[in-house]
Amino acid sequence: PTLLEAMEDRDPGRARNAIRIAGESQNPGAVSRLAEILIGEDEALREEAGKALVRIGDSSALEVLISMLDSDIDGLPALAAQCLAASASPRAVDPLLQVMHESIRSRETESARETIRALGRLARPEATGPLTELLLSKSLLKRRRLRELKVAAASALGRIPGDDAVGALAQAARSRDSQLRRAAQTALDRRAQALASS
């Protein structure tokens, strides 16, 4: 059977292997089939399809992942965010920021936190400004919810290169909020350790 046919195999092990091979071979012809698997019911195959799309890495593969950020399928937006973070593509920044802002506006704290974490793993300097704005914001969000997001932003900024991220963390390390101060200091310490070991 062809690779695309093997991805439809009833045996999940065979289908998973075919999906993995499609990704490893960076086969752009598999993108539409992988998109179908992403909205399928098998979570293990869904995860493998996401990884394969990252490995393929072309614009059509990234567009599939971006389109899944607002899916109603349980767990799929988080998987898409994780995959976009793994892609290291600058094209992933704006869609992730859009989801972050929308999640904050709609008070979906868990979604916002997961997206902030994805932005940190993506480690693109383009995300520094919006994360800094969140980190240093004084908002109408409930204090606890805002603190959770600020702590996540501090952690994310700790992974993003550049002096702007360091400056934002240094400012947050002087915050009156002890939890935010600790998170910012921890992020700064991790950066210092990473620099010392490289």
C-alpha cells in the first residue's frame, strides 16, 4: 500500500508508523491527509499527525496547525499550540498571540496559560512585547487569574532571547507581588545558568 493508504490502516500501530514516516520524509503530499487525522477521534494518531506536520514544516503544514488553534475538538487547540511552538517558525507567533489575547478577553485562563507556555517554547523575540505588556499590566482581571498569567509570562520571557525580555523580567523581579517576583527571579536565574553553561 502507498503511504497515504497506510495512514488509514485499521491497525493503529501501522497507521502511526505511516504518519511518522510521512513526517520524517517531509512529504508535503501528506498534509491534507494529516489534517483529516488531526480532527479524527484517535488521540494518539492526532498527536502523531501534529508532530508529522511540524516535521514537514512547509507553509501548508503550518496553516493546518494554525487553523486548529480555534477548533472545538477537546484538546486540539492545545496540541496545535504545542506543535506550533515546536516548529520554531516566526509565522506561529501572531496566531499564538491572537489566541492568547482572545483567551484573556474571554477569561479562559487555562487556554491563555497554555498559549503563553507555547510562546515561551517557541522562543521568538517577536513575542517579547506582548508578553512584557501582560507581565507588567495592571488589569481588571481578577487578581489571582492575572497573577497566574503573569507568572506564565515571566516563565515564557525567560526562554526568549534578547535584552528586552531580560529588562521586563528585571522590572517584574521588583514587583510588590511576591509570587511574581519569585517567578521573574527564577526566569532570570535560569537564563544566567544557561549562559554560563554555553
